[in-house]
Amino acid sequence: MLADRIHKMCKEQYTHRGMPKYFTDSSMSKEVNVNDLRFRVQLNDALLTKKYGTECPLCPEQIDRKHSFDHEGYVWTPNKHPISMNHVVIVDNVHKPQEYSREMLEQLADFAFEAQPYFVFYNGPDCGATIRDHFHFQAVEKLPLSNFPTANNQYINHPAKAFHWSGSRDDVIENIDKIVMTGIENGVWDEPQVNIILRYNDTSSKGMFYGDVFLRSKHKPDFYYENNYDVAPATFEMAGIINTKSRTTFNNINKEIIIKILTDVCISDSEYNIMKRAVGIQ
């Protein structure tokens, strides 16, 4: 099982590099109730010193191969600045840009099945992907999102524009792809601005895929520039883990600010309604 290999690899990383402070220091994390959804806010100040050289940091020759493994044309490696426990980056062996395709979505589903119960996800190039020039996925063992209630294929009271599906692999892929293609056809995007999460759960007799797509309009909220709040939402933020880089932002962030940040980076109500109609949601 891929999950066992990920566990072992990440355990070796924590032994080698040490456990991130915000995993164990209660002064660096807090819970914020957002419309009855439990968001985790954490101070990840290591992101302030996160720098890359002139070489692509995701090209295979730049990755620590002692603490990584190869699988299906991708290198699976621990994230050097993990957001949550057992957080890995899944890097294409070929240097090519981060961009959406149906083939990509099918690969994401395959990895979700193989790495169950991990969440495997994709950040669009203007939706939190720090490195846009080298295609990659990420995976993590747990997300608060799994406890967020849904109805009519949408999250209840979530500030962001999103859809949620459960069912067969083909049904989940088809619905997510239809949403993305609807956005392209209606001029919402050229390159889809989406955060996509897939996971597989085999606790039922048949097993089931779960898929989420968050619909974005921009990378950073206007709030980021106007008030110097250092939160540029990616999949983790949409899924309930808000990462801050400074103690000031960490101390000041609250329900209202989280709602403003997540709302501001998503598509408009009219665009959302177009997509709802495309998949038969009233």
C-alpha cells in the first residue's frame, strides 16, 4: 500500500529534520469557528525563509532521493515545510507546467485510490501552486474538510464556491471535468483556476470516491495587499487549515477575516450559477 510507504518516508523525515514546531506547540495553532465549520489556523513561520535557487526545486536531480520513492512516473517526496502530518509532494519526472487536463484528473483519481485513505490534491497555477513550472500533486493524511457537512453536492456554510461529489470514480471525474469545461466555455478562465481534492474510502462494501473542486478567480485576495494579511489560499486553506507566516496575522485572524479571504478569491455568484446549472444543481 502506498499509504504505508508514505508513513515510513515521512517518519524518516521527521527523525532526520525534526518535527515542525506548529505540530506540537499549542501557541502556534488555534481553532476558529467559521459558520459552524472548525478551521485550524497555524503559524508556519518557516514559510518566511522558504527560498528557491535558480534550478527548479522539483526536478528529480534536486530532490533528496534518500527520503523519496518513485511510483508511476512520479517522485513521491516529503514536503520540506509540511502543512499537516504526512504531507507529501508528488512530482512528475518530466519538467512541464502545472496545468489542468482530463488526463491529469484521471491520474489524480488513480493516486487517490492507491494511496487511500490519503487526500490527493491539485493546486492550479494561480490557486496556490508555489512552483508553477513543474507539474505536481500533493497528498496528506487528514483534512478538516472531511468533517464539513454537505447537501445537494455543496458544502453547507462554507465561504468558498465549491462542489462536492461522492460515487464511482467515473462519476466523480465526469462531474468535476464538466464543471471545469463549463468555466472555460463561458469565459470564466483560460487556464482553470481550481483546487481539486480526491480521496477513496473503502469502508463501505463497494468503496467510494469523494471529489471536491473549489472555483477560483485569483491567487491572493485584495485583503492581502490592503491589510498585509499574509494568507494566499491554496487547497489547505479551502479545506480548513489556514496557514499564516507572521505572528501578527496569526493573532489577528478571526472568523470574519477567514470568510473575507476565502470569498474574495472565488468566482462570482453569477459564474457559480452557470456551473450549477451545467451539473443539474438548482
